Amino acid sequence: MSKTIRVFVDSDVVISVIISQTGAAGLLINDDRVDKRISDYSLEELDSVVKRLKLNQALLERILTKTIAVDLDMSKLKIQRRFTSFVNDKNDAHVIAGAIVAKAKFLLTYNQKHYNTDQIKNELGITVLTPALFLQYLRSLER
């Protein structure tokens, strides 16, 4: 497999890497076969969470060098109006917007229950997976 696969990474995945670099999220962040995207809204969210939980800011910055940020160029209100049907909490609507703007094939999150995964797949063509399931998918491509 020589072509990279573009994914949108939810903030919880990045936080997971900060907490433990040896899990599925850590493997994913370091995998060059994966084109990892986050949004400008996710960057704000990550900065806030890292400060609130007193996590390693330098590690966050190193992780972010392995991602590409996309600019949503929409107000939070517009994002919520447009994408709320895809989420169970309107505050997660920016993740859907980010995945669309990033032109991601996958949305990687540990919070699958926050998203209407069937609707996202059927209407947007984006598959919602945990990092571990996505890694299994990558391994299946190697066979």
C-alpha cells in the first residue's frame, strides 16, 4: 500500500496519545500511511483540554506536527445548524464539518456513540471508526 489514506482525527484521539503513546492512537499518529487531519476548532479544543488537565503541552505540539489542520471558515453557530443531525451533541458538529472540509474517508474517534455513524456513512461517505479498528483495516490492506 503506497497511497496514504486521509482521516480526520477527533480530539479525544490526540489526548489519548498524550496520555499513552503505546496504544492504538499512538501507533496511528506515527503511521506514515495515514494522512491525519484536524480542524482549527479541534486545535482550540485540544489547547483547552491540555491546559485544564495539566497535560504535556510540548508533547501535544510534537503530535500536531504529524497532522495537518484545516480551516473550517464557518462560525460555530453555522456549523451546528448545518451538521447537528449527524451528532448527538451539537458541540461535536465541528468534527463532522472538519471531516468534510478535510475530504476524509474516515473519522477516527473513541466516542463513536457521539455520532450518528450510519447517517454519516450513508450521507457523507465517511466511515467512523476507533483507532484500533482503523489499524485493523490498514492491516487488511496489506494482505
